[in-house]
Amino acid sequence: MSLEAIRYHRGSLHVLDQLLLPQQSHYESVTSVRQAWEAIRAMKVRGAPAIAIVGCLSLAVELHAGSGGPGLEALVTFVQDSLKYLVTARPTAVNMAQAAREMSEVASQEAGQEGATESAVRERLICWAEHMLEKDVKDNQSIGDHGAQHLLERVAPGGGQVTVLTHCNTGSLATAGYGTALGVIRSLHALGRLKHVFCTETRPYNQGARLTAYELVYEKIPATLITDSMVAAAIAHKEVGAVIVGADRVVANGDTANKVGTYQLAIVAKHHGIPFYVATPVSSCDLSLKTGQEIVIEERPGQELTNLCGTRIAAPALIRFPGAPYKGRSGMLRADSHLQKRGEEDGGGRRKSGGEAGGDEQPAVERAISGSNPRRSVARLRLNRLSLNFPGP
């Protein structure tokens, strides 16, 4: 059984305090939106999918307890104000903002129905938040299984095992369960096709050392923890076949924001000629932004670098920790999208163009973009029913 970052049943929400891992496993009760905001901001809860789920479930807990109202108008206002507040906790990860928009729309639509009652609207909103929890696990398993299949076809088409490298934490502790990038690694391990995993410590908050390594040991997956500065050497000398990471946000042109350090990983992977993948749910895609330059990058307190467990380990300095939008990936692995190189022939010898991205490839995997001039290659990304073009990496 995978680790649980979130424990929920109607009216009750507990989150694993990830600041205490790996020394302690302590679940903290969350009874209000304010408590959820504080837990998210302090990074007791982290990972873009988990942030959104905990935020919405905290609101569900308050709604179950009778907060908001009386009256439909007051209830909708309470829901929308609470969601806006939750979005401010960690602005870079788009999942919470997407969930807030959708849940706000549900509140308005349900309240506007003829004969709507306050109790019925509460029930609908609580069910909506609970469905997020269930859907995330299913999506992650799909990403993991299809991502593993695609990676093996690309890296080990003749059979055998693969060695991969990952950054930060993208597993059960960052999601409702199973994980995104770490979900692909889990699926490779389940197939018996994973030789080894290298996970970075992920400074300054050490999510790789504290969380990813913890998950890998818990599930008995063969792995080695390395410092962030060892990445290039590991790829050069340890037969790493691919790099796979998660994402806080992917925008319309394919630019991706993730944990600081991801950009340099993409550059090193490109230099050594190995594929670099982003594994992410649809909820991490933000089509409202054209490029990564528009992403609001969260800045963390300098003490996260200069202090360790409350003790200063560095000289005082002005430290900023921005994320880094990047374009150097080989492809994205998602639960319900398909990527193909523009102009590629389909099974019937026809050139594919226009608004549909078809073909017989596994629809849950976006295929790697390649070409003699990657800067000019154009891919078509299909999200649900919306298609758009963006430059390939």
C-alpha cells in the first residue's frame, strides 16, 4: 500500500505533516479553510495536485459543518471567497486556481437552478470535492502505466531494464495517491523493467531526500539519493536512460514551471541525448497563459536555504527561490492527451492537420517530439476538445 498524504472521510480531513518526514509520521487535523491555507503555505502539504485537493476538501469540511449562509447568496459568496483565499497560498501551482474556478462555477450554477436549496447546494459541492480525490488517483495510475509503456518503447525497445532520474517529490505524498513522475517509476518497477532510480536531494527544502527517498525505501524500489550537483555525473556515468519530473504549471506554448533545479536537468539531459519527460495531470495545464514568462513564480523565505531544522548553516544573505519555466523536454506524459509531430502521417498514409490529433498511439501518452531542428518542430497538443499549436522543445 502506498503512503497517504491525505486522509479524508466526510466531515474529517487529516494531512500528513511533510515537514516532519522522515523522522516522524504525524497527521494533522484540518477543520477549516484557514488551516488548509496555513498548511499549504508552510509546505506541510505540497505537490500541485495535493494542494488543490486539500484546499477543496477543507472547504467541504467547513460546508459539512454548516459554514456559509444562511441563504443561497451568502453560501455562494462564502464558497467563492474561500476559494480565492486558498489560491493565494502557493500561486505558482495552477491546480488550486483551476479547481477554484471550477468549484466556484458549480456553486453558482447549482444555486441558480430552479428550486435550489441551501442543503442541496452544499451536498453538490461536497460531492464535487470528494470526486477530485478519487479522480486524481485514477489519473495518476493512468499516467504511470501509459508513461512506463511509452518510456520503455523509447529507451528500451529491445527489452531489458531502464535506469531513470527524478527530481523533487512527485509521488503519493504530492498527490492523492500513486503519483505522477514517481507513478511512472512505480509502474516500471511493477513491470519488472526498472533497474534503478536516482533521486536528487532537491535543495533547498530537500523534498527528494526527505520525501522521494522515503517513498522509494517504503516501497522497496532500488534507488540512490544524490546531491543536486551530481546530476551531470550520474547521467554521464551511471547509464541513466531518461529523466522524468512533475510540473507545477504547463502553459499554452508548452513552457513548464517546476521545482527550481528542473531547468538545469533538462539542459543536462539534452546535452547527453537522453529523453526528458514531464508527467502531469490535465489540472496542471493552464491554457490562459501564452508563455512561461507570464507564470507568477513564488518566492520562498531565505531561511529555507540558510537554516536547517531551525539552525542557521549559512551566512546571512538575500536569497530568492524562483521556479524556472523551460522548454527542453522530449515530451509530456499525461492521463488523457495525445501529442504528435505536426505533419506526421497517420495509419492510412494521410497527413494530419487541423483541429484533431488522432492515430492509433496510446492516447494517454504524449509522444516524444524529435527532428533535425527541434526549435522548429511543431507539436499539436490536444486537451479534451481544444487543440492548439505550440513550438516543440
